[in-house]
Amino acid sequence: MTKQGILKDIFGYDAFRPGQEAMIDALMAGQDAVGIMPTGAGKSLCYQIPALLLPGVTLVISPLISLMKDQVGALTQAGVPAAFINSSLSAAQQAAALRQAENGRFKIIYVAPERLTSPGFEAFVRRAGIAAVMVDEAHCVSQWGHDFRPGYLDIRAFIDGLEGRPVVGAFTATATAKVREDIIQLLALRRPHVLVTGFDRPNLHFSSRIPADKNVELLSLIAARVGQAGIVYCSTRAGVEDVCDRLRRAGHAATRYHAGLEPEERQENQNAFVHDDAKIMVATNAFGMGIDKSNVAFVIHYNMPKNVESYYQEAGRAGRDGGPADCILLYSPKDVQINRFLIQSSREAREELDEAVRTAQVESDLGLLRAMTAYATTTECLRRYILHYFGEQAPLFCGHCGNCNDHYEVADITEDARKIISCVVRIERMGRSAGKGLLAQILRDKDDESLRRTGYHCLPTFGIMTDVPLRTLRYTLDHLVAEGYLGVTDGPFPVLCTTEKSAEALRGQTPLSMRLPQEKPKAPPKAPKGRARVARSGDSALFDKLAALRLSLAHDLGVPAYVIFSDATLWDMCHKMPHSKAQFLEVSGVGHAKLGRFGAAFMAVIQDHEQPME
């Protein structure tokens, strides 16, 4: 069978997406490869198709159990026998799966990196012919990436220990140039074919909001998206519990996911979301990697993540089917404090690293946090900011993000910046320091005894910004920090300090501006049109019938609905209205295995829809 034959007959697609064929050709020619491809670009086909064509077994090293289960489940429904080896299986089950792989039943084995050095697995690879090793979520190998996993450092030694080095592929959705070089070096890839297809996801609408009340804003956003599947990310377990309770009290079908829950409940809640029994998942960043749910219509970050890589990976879980989706960040200055605390606390958790490396990692993480804060508060195009962060060029205006088309105003803060920085300078000259709260009190002339005892009321800058609303002053402080005109010290009680750029702002020679949210009308939110209906033409009534059949079959088989057919495939059915097996195979995402299993049932629904009973 050819690569084109597998693409069409098994996976049901007529043509490769950009970059896929070149990656497949490189791996088939025995050349190592690195694929930096955004979520939804089809990374998995880049190694699944070679795995079916190469002799022997292909190992796919994957970091999470949920990711393996989803991938193996999707392959099984497509008619491709595959298995996974991880802690969810007993020793007897693992041994049985490996025996079947040796006997030729499984061409693809998914394995957690920690299992590579187990005695049973080492014995298996000595007996079996390992044709290729594919490393999924390859950014986990880099200590300077956003999701470092120590077990990934053992992959190189594992590959070196194999008899007859197999071809090696590495894939990830998010990697800066530095992390990309780490992947190549730490996995010892040999003259790899490197593909970066681009980080842009045109179907995603990005926005960063600075609401007066996050809870009010969140409930308004959810109310406007009733019936759509979405994820709400919070930075702490307590935040997850609180937000989930609020959504449930408002009548939304929400569930929760964080590391403090029992494994059984986490799995049960994840299944409820994946199977559409719960439309909204409220979770920490422990949730998401490997969740291949294609119909997520929105991702809302209730708290700002620690870095742009994490944000883009988490936000990218929306719109995997190509339909329009919203990625909304609700920013608060408190988010920065929480993340600084989490970064500092992580130092002690990294016991496997020496002190110098741990210190360097913390400094690196704080730098990543500054870049994330800048994204949350920037006035420029958000899409442009993300693409520049990952080293890509982008136009100044995308026309499809919050900063390009939402309600905000650009305010000149040149004079306010001079007043704020001048106040910080004068406090430093007193041999003292102030956090943002104290500085705001001084600038706004808050008359209390504590300021008089410390002598701050004698500063020339005392009360110099009395007419500036506190909320605006806080925005301005955050902006000056994000842009480097002021710094923030480390430690449990961070205070403001001057930087090299402070003098530049004090001179006032370069105009400074920032984005300020405008007050929006208080009209009740209107539910937007269905996201799929915005992007796709077709009979929406028929789509609903096909989706109902899909859900029923998914429940019977115990698999997520999207494993049977994605929304995109259902809409293509609505457009092509197939009546024969040949016509059904022309639907995007339909291969021979799915035709045999599901074709008759779906075509019957289409026929009944066209000829309703009188």
C-alpha cells in the first residue's frame, strides 16, 4: 500500500495537509525528522502512516495516559490495530500486548517514557524489530521549555541501546528556536529534516480582557455560548472548585479536573467532558494534553498561565476541527503574583537538578512570565504578538483578535508614567521600597496614619495622581512593568524598582501609550450563532440528526463521539448527501473501516431526512 492509499483508504482524506507529505517522505527514507506543527495540523499522521509502511514495530513515546488512549482508540476505529503500554495496564496486560506486537498484530505501540527502561519492555525491544521511534510532545525533553519532563532525558540512551539504530521523529505543537535546538541535541537526531509549518491558527479568535469582576465576566461569556463545549482554565485547585461551583449554580453542565481529585473521579469527569455529557470542563493545566476533542468551541483562561507556550498550547485545544473558536484570557495583576509564587515554589520540587541549574531555570521561568504578562496587557495585535514570540513574521493588523476589533481605547500615558517612575525614584532615594498597593496609596493621596509615620506624605509626588481612577493606575503600573520601564523584585513580598529604561520614560521624549478597556453597554448577552454554522454551509437539522446518531453509537462503543466522526466530517456529509458506499467514501474523514462500521446507519439517516414520513 502507498502513503496516498493509506491516507484515503484508512484515514479518509483525499490530500495531505501542508508539510505532512515531506515529513512522511523523510522518515520513509530513513532520515530523522522534527515537526513543529500547531494543534490541528495533523502531526499524528506524519508518524502513523510511516509506521504502517515500515517493516517492524514503531514505538510512539507519549507523556500522558489519556493521550495514548485517545490515539489508540482513534486508530482502532479506523481499522488499525494498536496498543499502549503504561501504568493503567497490569503487568499481565502489558506482557500480552507486547506478545501480540511480536507476533505482528500491532504495528504501533504507544509507550510512556518511564516504561522504556522496565525489564519487560527492554526484553521486548531486543526480540522485536523496532523500525522507528517517534517522540510525541517532544518539547518535554527541554529543561528550558514550558513542560519539562525528566523521563524524556532517558530517550536518547534508550535509542542508542537499540540494535541497529531506527529512524527517529520528534513532534510538538509549541517550541521556540531554543527549545527546537534542545530537541535535536538531547535526542541526538542525525541531520534531521526540520519542518515548521507555522504557528498561526486562523480559525481562532484571541482576546485578552481586564474585567472589573472576573466572575461576572465569565458568567456572561458562558451564557453567550450555551450548548457549546469549552474549557475554563484556573491556576489553582481552589480556583477550579470555586469556578465550577459558580457555573453549576448558574445552571451550566460543568465538571472539574485537578490533581487533588482521586484518579477515579478525574477519569470520570474527563470522560463526561469528552463524551459531551458535561459541556464545560473547569481545570488546572493538569488537564488537556492528549485530549483530542475536536469540537471545543472556546477556551477561557480565568487566570493567566506562566508562559506563552503553555497559553498557546492550552488555548489551541479550541477549534481542532477547523471551525471558528474563541480563546479568551481574563487578566488580573494578581495572576502575576500567583505565578511568581508558583515559579519560586517549584525550585524545591526540582530535586533532580543541581542548585545552579535550578536557579537558572527559575530566572528563565520568570522571563517567560514577563513575556506572558506583556501579551495580556499589550495594545498590539494579539496574533502578531504570538507569532513574533515563536519567530514568525506577521502583519500589524490581523482583523481577527480582541485588540484589532474589540472595544478598547488607546490612552497616552507619557505624563502618568513620568509621575509614577519619579515616585519610585524618590522612594528609592529614601532607602525604602514600595509594592504596587503602597505606591498607589502615595500617588493618590490616601491620607492615613501609616503614610505619615513613614514620611511618604512629604514626597513631592504625594497625591500627584489623585484624579486618576485606581483601576486605571493599576493598569498603568502593570503596563510599565510589562514593558520594562519598572521592575519587580523577587521574593514573597515583591516591590517595584527602577530599570535601565526608567530614565528613558522620565525624559518623556518617547510617547507611551497603553490599551484601556471601554465600558460596554449593559445589554444582556445574545447567544452567538452556532460556531459550526458560521463556518460551514449545510442542513443544520440534518447535522443535528447525524450528531445524535454519532452520540448514540459512541455511548454503545464506549468511545468519544469525535473518534467515530468529527464535526467537520458530519458537515461534509450534509454537503455531499451520500447514498452509496462509493459516495460515502468521498466524505472527508471516511475510510474503508468506518464505511463498513457506520456507513449504512448514517446513510439511512440522510435518506430518512430527505424523504420524511408523512
